[in-house]
Amino acid sequence: MTRKAKRSPNDATHERLTLENVPGPSAEWSTIEKFALTFNGYEVHGSFDACAEIANAQRSASLTDLRTCLFYEQRRWRHFGYDPDASTMEYIHGIVEKIRLKIAAGESE
């Protein structure tokens, strides 16, 4: 079964990302959530299951892995109907910081 996330009008390819586009280290969930939806992990990986596999394994080798994890966390917590707890926010802030580091290093995959 393929599930589609709502596409953002600000869909951003990796190449278009700049540090200014990525939420800062202390960004609130609402800001991170909007950024997470600039990438559609279901579409990139072809299915909900493929996206979930990467996110649940917490893969972080590439910019695509990181954005997949962030996208999936946004979808997960949207499904739960409430904001992430403190320990999940630590994980999410870690993902965002790794995204920032990859962009700063010029990585685009």
C-alpha cells in the first residue's frame, strides 16, 4: 500500500537547500514540521514501507536518509495527534543538525 503525504508548495530538492532553509538548533516543532514536509519520503522511496524501513532503522549515512527520517517523524507524530515528547525532540534536533552539517559540507545525496 502506498501512502501519499501532502506535498508542500516549498518542496526542496537537496541541491536547493541552504543553511538558511534548515531550522536552527533550538527550532520549535512547528518550524521543523514545515521543513520536514519539503521532502516526501514516500514518493522518493516509492512506498510507505520503504520509507518506514529507513526511518525506523534511523539511517543517517546520506542527506536522503536524514530527510527521510525527519519526514517520517513528522508523519508519525501527525498520526499520533500530538507533538513529540522531549526524548523524541532530542532525536529530531539531532537529525536537523546532521542535515545542517551535510549541507555545510556541500553534500547533496
